[in-house]
Amino acid sequence: FVATHWTRAPCGMGAQKKQRAANLIAALSALILGQLAVAWLCPQLPRASRSLTARAAATPGSPESPWELLQRSADEVASLGPKAGSEDRLQQAAKLLVEASLREIRKFMKPTGKSLSQEASDGGDKALEALLGDQVRYVVDFLMDSERPGPVSKVFWQAELYLRGMEQVAGETPVEELTEQVQKDMPPGDKFQEAYQQSTLFARQQFAAAVRYGYFLRRARQRLRLETILKGTAAPANVEAYLQSMGTEQQVELVRAASDELAAAVDLRATELFGESRDLYTAAAQGAGSLTPLQLSAEGCLRLSVEAVGFGAALFDAEEEAAQYYSLSYSDFGDRSKV
């Protein structure tokens, strides 16, 4: 369940489709080589993150941004209590975050249509290059479907398993051991397991994980930049070294959504594509025959997984932008209720 990425499980690939998938992975790998060459030939300071280059506030008389309008709405009902209208505002905020992130993605590709009505177009590799830069290499590792994930993917999955409640203590059991244990517990020829791995429910879960992976990479990248500003040459050389230098609890915090609005946005986009999670779980409880098969081609699955990572990275930037105008509801340290 952990090691088998949804790009493989729900979609059987013929030889031609496997070749197309290999071509996309090759394109991502080519981006890595190109970025390494540019960095070697033309070393330069990292670009300032959007959090450090916030836009100036709107000038008097200019139209208010949607976030400013939402904040004014919150301020107007504040006297009624902290919870007044909070659920409605949470959903409005989630919608704004999703819209902002999709606008960024559309600069490079046409995203997957609602209810999977239309498969994503080409251009996912360009979106990743723009949003994640030299961290594309870690996306390649994440999508390679390896049973032995690389160091960065391993940090993510370790935190993801903890947040999903599969561990009581973060990092207590290595990812490889958990994967092996799950595989041992599966009955041979289990029809439910086979149907589940080809279902919309499984795809929804893995889509959300891929979004969180993109968010995690973008967040780690920003933290490393701040670390470099503070420590200079004493800071870790790259994201991989930075992650290895921190404790497990700190790693989990990079994976976990910083705000309730961000977590709601991930759920909203997943619902737009795959349907409500409670409906899918209700169907799963009735047996393998009630699971809805995923209706996407193998190529569409791969493009959607690339889109999901890019969408997660764009969500980080959208959350940073929103924080300039709106009081986000930041989640508590170690909270596992939003996954």
C-alpha cells in the first residue's frame, strides 16, 4: 500500500503506454541534468521566496482582493464569537486557495477536469520545473514507484504514515518494515485488495498524498533558504541534507498542512476530482463489488500524479500569499486530525 504509488496500481499499462510513461519520467530527468548544468555554469543566489517579497498592500480606493473581503467578513461577525461563520469561511478560503493554485498550473498545462471528465494535458514537467526548480529530482524519485524510496521520499512517507495514524510515534518503524508487514497481512488472491488498488478511493488517497508531497518539498525549500540566510555557508547544502539534520517531529511538521485552510483545499480538490471521501468509504464497506473503478488511462494517471505534486507546490505559494491579507487558522503542533 505504501510503496505502490497510484500511478501504477489503478491503471494497467500496455507496452506503448509504458513507453509514454517512461518518456515523461525521462523528460523530468532531463530537467534535472539541465538544471545541474545551469547551476554549475552560472552560480547565482537563490531567488527570494514569495514570503520574503510580499506584495504591497492595496492602495486606498483600489478594489479589495478576495482575501481582504473574506477577512472583512470575519471581522464583521467577530463580536458574535470566534466560531461565527467559521465553517463557511473555511470552505471559501479553501476555494480561493484551489483557484489560485490551478491558475498557476494552467500557465503550463490544462489540469484534469472535475470528476475526471477530461485528462490533463502535457506540460506537467514544465510546471514542476517552474515551481520546484532543482527539487524536480525528488519528484522523479517519488514517481519511480520504488519499494526502497530515496532519502527525501522516505522522510515524507515516514511522516505521512504517522499522520495517517499507522504509527503512534513518528519514525518508530521504518517505512520498509511497514510496507513488508502490510504485504504479509494481505490474503493471497484477495479480491477486495485488487479492486481497491484500482478504485477511485485509492486514487483519491494517493492524489492527496502526492499533493502533500509537493507542498512538503516547497515548504522544505523555503525553510532551507531561511536557514541559509541565517547561517550562510554553515547551512545544509541541499534539502536532503537539511531534512537529515532535523528530528523526526520537525520532519512531520514540514509534511503536515500548516493551516486548516490548506488542509481543506487539498480535500476540496480531491473531492472535485474523485468525489466525497465519506461516500467512497461507505461504498468500500459494502465490499469489492461496490468500489468504483478509476476511469483514467495509464497516461492520464501519470499526468495527474505530476499535476498533483505541482498543485501541492502551488498551494504552498497560495497559502503564503493569503497570509498577507487573511488570518489563517494555523493548526497545532503535531495535530493529526487534518489528514
